[in-house]
Amino acid sequence: MQQTFKLSNRIPFIVIFAALAWSASTAYAEDMKAQADKAKNSLSLFSKLDANEDGYVTIEEAAGQISPETFSAADKNHDGKLDMAEFKASGLDESK
Ligand SMILES: [Ca+2]
Ligand SMILES: [Ca+2]
């Protein structure tokens, strides 16, 4: 009888543990999804502006989306185009 009592006493613990593990993995999955969405959004803005897909956004490509002042400020090496690093560093990928 004592053995049966011990076993039945353990079941709720197992259920709670399983529920916690499940909710933790669900939260993790949702967090990963949010990060993936964020990465996709920044990539899509850069890709959207980079019309000829050469990996750089020129002032012509950015026209109407990024002001010349913002573009100049973001163009750290002053080569007249923004690469992905400059684009991200300037926070432009988070502006939309
Ligand atoms: Ca381009
Ligand atoms: Ca540049």
C-alpha cells in the first residue's frame, strides 16, 4: 500500500515538470521566431533598397526612403554607398 502511495504522489510532480518544460520550450521557440522575424525585416529593407542587388545601397537607390543627410551620416567610409554594416550601424534597419 505504501508503494502505491509513493507512486501516486510522484505523478503530479512529473506532470508539473512536463508542463514547465513544455512552456519553456514554447517560449524559446517564440523568442527564436521573433528574432528570425526581426532579422528578416532588416534584411528585407536593405534588399528592398538595393534595387540592383550588388550588396550596396546607393544614394539613388535610397532616394525617397533615406534623406541625403541621413545617407551621408550613415556612409562612414564616404564611398557614396551603404553596405550592410553601415546600414545596420546607422540604425536604418530598425527605422521601419
Ligand atoms: Ca545596389
Ligand atoms: Ca559606405
